[in-house]
Amino acid sequence: MIDVTDEDFTAEVIRSELPVLVEFTADWCPPCRQMGPVLHALAAEEADRLKVVQLNVDLNPETTNAYKVLSMPTFMVFRDGEPVRSMVGARPKRRLLEEIEDAL
């Protein structure tokens, strides 16, 4: 899992050949911290078909505002440069994978 910024969001997410799961997160968000191990595991297990990244909303307002993110954690799946799925709130890895499976 990697951290992305306003500056490299296009290169890392929009132009990615793989679908990308973006977690919009914040340091002050307990559910976001709770999702850390889940996302690291998902990134390792699904590396051949999914890229997993985080974007800190406090440090990257341009991208946060562009996608109208208001709650943390927000998860968006991008495929071919477009957001195809959006979810809000912490969830177990199995449920998260089930929710994004058809977007991969």
C-alpha cells in the first residue's frame, strides 16, 4: 500500500493499469487507523489484480474536494481512470473485498 498526494494522484490512480482502491483517510480518524491492517493485507493478497493506496484528506484538499469526500474513511475504486464504486466507513476485509469484487 502506498500513500498518494494531490501531485501524484493522476499518475498513481488515474493512469494505473490495475484497478485502484483509494482510502481517503485522516490521522485523527480512529476507523481509518483500524483499517490500516485490513488494507495492508488486501494489498498483499490482491497485488496481481488491485492496487491499494491512501490519500490523507488534510494534506491533499484538491483531490479530496474533486471527489467530494466528506466522511472518513471513504473508499473509492477507480478503473480505467474513473471512480466505479464508493463506500464510507470501516469494514472487515472480507466484506470490503465482496463489495469491490465486481469492480475489479
